Amino acid sequence: MTSARRVLKALVRNGLAAIPTVLAIVILNFFLLQLAPGDAADVIAGESGAATEESMRQLRARLGLDLPVVAQLQAYLSNLAQGSLGFSPRYNMPVADLILQRLPQTLMLLWMALGFAFVLGVTLGTVMALNAGRWPDRMISVLTLLLYSVPGFWIGLMLIVLFSIKLGWLPSGGAETIASGFTGLDLVLDRLRHMILPALTLSLFFIAVYARLTRAAVMEVAEQDFVRTARAKGLSGFTVGFRHILRNALLPVTTLAGMHIGGVLGGAVVVETVFSWPGLGRLAFEAVLRRDYNVLLGVLLLSSFLVIIANMMVDLLQAWLDPRIEVR
Amino acid sequence: MTVPLLEVHDLTIAFPAAWPVRNLSFSVAGGETVAIVGESGSGKSLTALALMRLLPGAARISSGRIDFVGQDLVTFSEPAMRKVRGARLAMIFQEPMTSLNPVLTIGAQIVDVLRLHENLSRRAARARAIELLDLVRVADPHRRIDDYPHRLSGGMRQRVMIAIAVACGPRLLIADEPTTALDVTIQAQVLDLLDGLRRDLGMGLLLITHDLSVVGQWADRVIVMYAGCKVEEGVPDVILHRPRHPYTEGLLAASPRTAEGSSYRDGLLREIRGSIASALGEQGCPFRPRCPKAAPACTLAPPPAVVVQPGHLAACPVLNPRQARDAVA
């Protein structure tokens, strides 16, 4: 069997195996949300300022909120089985459309943040490992400890203060300059400029995580016998470092990166709110405030899909990086 | 005797607070197999790494010369040394299981060294790598070349290591306990292979081992090391059957008898009392605290190796009381 077919088979099998997981996530989330006080009708009534018992009852009946919880769950699941994520009364559109509208923005942010985290984290970690015990190591250690312990929203605000307000280099929020009329390359650059600060904020914690992990992994691999073999061949320090040490050291880092997708999505809620980024995180945040549970369940479902897909990708990546791991 | 390929003069290796190899001198001629034997901690592996200038972080060569093909390697810069390593001077290691990079095919690891030193094209290097695998008698080299190390047995991996080492036709091959991790039948095959390559490629072979049975069969000359010093040197026949130094005598008494008709049941193996750690800080002969023949003269100074008969050196003040006194005076 060719390796491409084996990979495809593995993907299909893992995908099928994920279905019960996703179902469990949906049901668990559904009940968790029921625990929160109030519902969409309360919020709508509160916003309108005045509502009678009668109009509240009508609203609940229209939204299906007067049904027993289990019946609501049944309705949601049967919708889901037909491929529908339900309807959002707030946005007056199907949840799937709403999510698809926001998804690209969040995915871009996610990839950029993970990219920053991976590249910067691995670079810093390698620098630390190669200078273990000397001042570059100590300085970066302190820096990573800071990034590790300072909350993301605060860093985000400070970055806005520094780069947007004091220096004026980068925009403080949004996804693109409004009514700029940019096209082509200008549009891409404009979007990138808007993405830098939120992506950086989102990635800082993970830069610290990867840096520390890479440091440990590189130091461990550098002690291995095959590194001595590589040196005995007369290879330069650079070749030994990249071809022989780093590739082996990346294995534990990629494992963790896969697990972090979920964490990054969680962080996106905060970061998207701070930077008024029109993505899924902010949609989820608004959905919580408005008790718009169809939207929230949809976002959570999609997030779990993203995490599952990311983990499948990491499995493939690892099998590619390390031939001892077989795709099965 | 031919002009020595490698001449080590008074090599001393220093850690911040210890000297694991002291004033070591020996030579290896082209086409010759020299074995260095000694127990763990005697400094044999450090000596090998020092020759490659690959000493671990804290260790350095504090004095001495390593003349290799007429040039002193101690004076070489790191870039100059990189041109020597893997090309004219190669080394294989004790642990074949971990000495190959697990994420690269064996072919890639052989091609690595060929492209670095021989300036071959990718295709030519691959063709040469297949030849090399054939040379070290890896069956089915065309298929094996794309295998990853974990698909190979220990003996096969050591063959691949040897292929890497001899890829660029080195003048001297250092083999640091090449068979210690392998089982006995594979040991003989690997040593046969090394011996054949030495003959065919006309290279010197420095065999580092703690296995005396290996020495008798494969070495042209034996150097016995104890606590970083050469205590005895000679041809295997003399060292194994008529040793003069008490340490060598002890070492032989502690090895299973392998002669025809003998059995391990013929007598108990004798141990050398104490441990090599007692050599630490010893003023005179490093073996004195464990030596059954120790005499007052032994505390004076590290005994120099002196010729006890042509081609046989031993460093023991009791054997050569007069010379030892002369050396002190």
C-alpha cells in the first residue's frame, strides 16, 4: 500500500473515531450552558427596557426556550444531524453563515500567532540551549518567565499603548482600515498590519512555552551519541545544529503545539475583544453576553473540530519528522 | 619500522580539577593495528576523543603534541580540524544503537560525509554510498540505503558506522570499543571487517578496548593504560603471556582463560583489589595503592616507561629499580 493511501485511511479512521468525541462535547456544552442564569429572552427584554410576562412567554415560545431541557437538546441534535447549526435571533441569520463569516479572520489570526510562537519560540529556545548557563540564556530565561506569567489582555493593552498610541506604527484594532479602498497588495499589507499586534499578543505566552521546551529538548539531543558522530564526520556546528539536533528536538515541541490549538482559541476570545478583531472569539464572547446559545454552541463545536483536525495534522507531521513513528 | 602515521608525545588532558590522561606517548604506523586496553576510567576513550579534538566541554589538551601525517593536530583551528575529521582521520563509537541519527536514512548519513569532503554530486555520492554499504557487507545495499537506523540490527548499524568512517578513505581509523555493545559472533565479524578494511585501504587502526581476547587476535601492538598513564607496551604475544607490569598481570588474571582446552572452571578469576579511583592524587606510580609488589621507590614519582627488552616497554619502578632512580635524579 502506498504511503499516501495509508495516510488517507488513517485520516478517515481518525475522523470517524472523533465523532463520538464531538457528540460528547456538544452534549456537555449544552448542559453547561443551561447552568448559566438567564436566557436570550431575558437579555432581549432587558435591552428593550420593558416587557410584559405575555410578550416574554411569546418570545420564549418562538425561540423554543419554553420546552424542557431534554427536548431542547433533542431539537438541537436533530438539527445538527441535518447539518444545521440552528438560527441566531440576535443576528437574524443562520449560525453556520455567521460562523463561516468570522472563521477566516480567526484562522488567520490563529496561524499567524502559532507561526510567531513556533518560529520565535524555537529560535529563542535554541539560542538559550546553545548558550546554556551564560548571559544570553539567563536574559531570555527572565523574558520567558515574564511572558509566561503576565496575562495576555494586559500585554495586549500595553502593546497598543506602545505601538499604536506612543509610536503610532500599527493600528490599535480592527481587521482593516475602514473605507480605505485598498486593493491587491495594499489590501494584504493593510490586513497584515492589523494582524501583527493581536497575533503577537496571542502568541507571547506560547513563545515562552516553546522557548523553554525547545531549550530542554535541544540540550538533551545535543548530548546524544549521534551528535558526536556528526561532529566526527567533520560537519560544521551549524549543520550539526540544524540537520541533526533541531530536527530531533522539534518532536516534543510539535506534540505540544497540537495540544495548544485549543488554548490559542481560548486566548483568542480575550485578544479579539481587546483588539476588536471580528473573529470567532469575539463572536463567542458576545454570544455569552447575549445568551445566544445556538451561536455559542456552534462556535464551541467548530473549535472542537479545529482542535481535532490540528491533532490529526500533528500526528502526520510527527510521522514525517520521525520515521520511527508509523502512520497507522 | 615505517614512518609513524600518528605520533602522540606527552599528551596530557586536563579537566578543571583532574588530569585523566597524563604524559601519554605512543605511535601508530600506516597499516598497523594498535590496541589500547585498560579498565573503565583509564583514559582510553578520552585519548581517542582528544585525537579527534572532540573532547567534551570542560576537558582540554593541556600539553603535548599529536603529530598526524607530519602535522601537530593540537595546533589546528576548529575549521582546519573539520577538514581532517571524517576525511583523513575517522572514528567509530561504542554504541551503534544510538550513534546514528534516528530521523535520517542511513544513506543520507553516508552521503553527508561524502559530499562534505569529496565534493561529489548527489547522484555520485549515492552511488558511492551503495558501494560502501557493499564494502562493509550490508546485504542488499540498494534497498538498505533508504532504511532508517531503527530498522537495522546493532551489528548492521555498526557496519553503517564503519561505512561512514571509511567513506573518504581515512589514513587512521579510531575504533572506540567498536564491539562492546555487540554479541560475540557479531563481534568477530565486525573486527574481521575492520581488519580487512585496514589491509585493503592501508590505513592505521587504533583499537580501543577492554577486551583482552580481542587484542591477541587482532592487534599488532598493545598499549596498556592505567589511570591515564601508559603502564606497558609490546606485541600481544608478550603482553598476554609474559607481561612485566603488575597491573597487566592483574588484568590477565582477571580475564577468563581462552586458550585451547582451558575452561573458566579451571580456577577462580582473580580481581585487582581496590578501584581506579585510588589513583587520584597519587604522587608516584598510580597503581601503587593496589599493587601487590609496591615498594618505597613507588611513591617517588610517576615511573617512566622504559624498555625492558626490545619492543617491550613497562613503567614500573620495582622492575627497573636503577632506571627509576635515574629518572628521579
